[in-house]
Amino acid sequence: TLFAETDEFWMKTLGKDVNNITVEDVKNWVIGEGFYPDAQDNGDYTSEDNVLNQFVTYHLTPYRLPPDKLVIHYNEKGYNYQTSQSPTIPVWEHHTSMGKRRLIRFWESLESSGVYLNRFPQLDNGRHGTYHEGGCSPENEGIYLNTTPESKLQKLINAVIYPIDRVMVYDAHVRRELHKCRIRYDILDFTEEMWNNDMRNMGYQKSFHYPSNNIYKYFNNLDVNAKDTYFYVLNGWACDWPNYQADEVCTEGMYDCTWKVPPVPENGVYEIRMGVSTESGWRGICQIYFGTDKER
């Protein structure tokens, strides 16, 4: 998935005809704006430390995000996934960019009137609040994703290109705002294979079994370690289960799985909350570890 500033944006920003804009023009502008002060101008665009590499790769995700699943609506308050035509309370997703792993926030609410990237409004989220947007400052408005038929959206077989009219960067402001908010996500958001095979929130009930690593490593960011692990995904669509976004990850047997969790925007202390289904007598017990070495 590519979020691309339009030709009109670049001509207005750089003051040149789009056919005359060079790589050096874009690189010098990015450096001049100070978006990535720790990046290098080393001429090696394949290096993740390169300033232009960091700028470009933040516009990309390693999987295809279709327009109807940029933000997944399913069981939030006031929303009926079978009949509702517009969002109710705000819902957001977090995805990881290519290159250096960085967060991209996707947001949609009744007040936003569409999907935005890196939007950080004020929420009426007090004990007796409405949980709707209470306002949004211009610097936190985010980038609007125009998915109307009149837009220049390109839906390809293996990709989607979204035109944007504001610059998309992972600068200090975006990281600071991400650090202040709840980074909520479905664990399947970071399985590239579920997205690329159109198996996220499919709209019907189906289960899929995946082999353990010793047979075939199917997932890039997930290891099914124990050979006798029975690992599968169950889409609980229309079953009235309390699953977030319907999809459910299930493991059976003496299971051992390792997930690569998303990055955090800044160094600091984070509290991790896990939402799991426990109301059934079929549920078992698992022990959770967090670390940087998946073998330890």
C-alpha cells in the first residue's frame, strides 16, 4: 500500500513543474524541513539510515490495505455491522511501515467524515463522556484519504495507491502524539499474509488452519514453534461473539507461538493490555513473555 503525495503537492511545494523535479530536489527539501534529523545523507538509498529511504518507506506498508478495511468497524458502541452505513464512536487502527518499523495511525469517526492518517483529536472520554470527538487542532487534523470515485485512487491486483495532499512524515510531532494515545490494534493487523490474501474481517464465517514452522513457515511476523501446535484463525462473523473486529486466533495442544509486536513511537514506560475471550469452558491457560530475543 502506497500513500503518495500528488503531483500538485510537489509542484506547489518545490515550485517546479512535476517533470523537472529530481530526486535531489525531494531529498534536499526533506533535509531542509528537518523531518528526520538523525538520518544520513549518505547517497545509499537502499540503507534504512538514509534520509530519503526513511521518508519514502514511511509511505508504504508491506501489505495491501483495501479502501473498505482501512478502519474496520464491527462491534463498537452504537454500530451494527450488518446495517450501519456510517461510523459512530471513533475507531482506529495501527499499521507498521516498511523500512524502519514505524507506526501509522488510521482513524475514522462520525466527526471526521472519512478516514485520516495520524489524526489526534480531543476525545470526550471521561467517565460520563460521549466518546466522540470534542475538537481537533489544525496540527493534529491528519491526512485525509479520499476514497471517492472522483479521487485518483488506484486499486491494483496486488496493491493500492492512495493520493494525499499533505506531506506524510514520522516526525517528532507524530511520535509525541502517538506516545500520548492508546495504541489499540488487533494482533492480526501485523500478519501481512492475512491482508494480502484478503482474510481479515472477511464478512462470513470461516476457519483456516496454518502449519507449524517445522512443516512450513507461513507467517513472516509469527512463529508457530511447537510441532504439535494446532493453530488456526476463526472468523466469528455474525456469531455475536465479543471478538474485536470478529477475527479470532485459536491455538490448541501444547502450543508455543511467538508474535512480533508493533514498534512504539518513543522510549518510555508502556502498559500492555491484552483482550482475550474467556467466557467459554473450552479455554485453557497460557503464559506470556515479552523480550527482544525470541529464543529466550
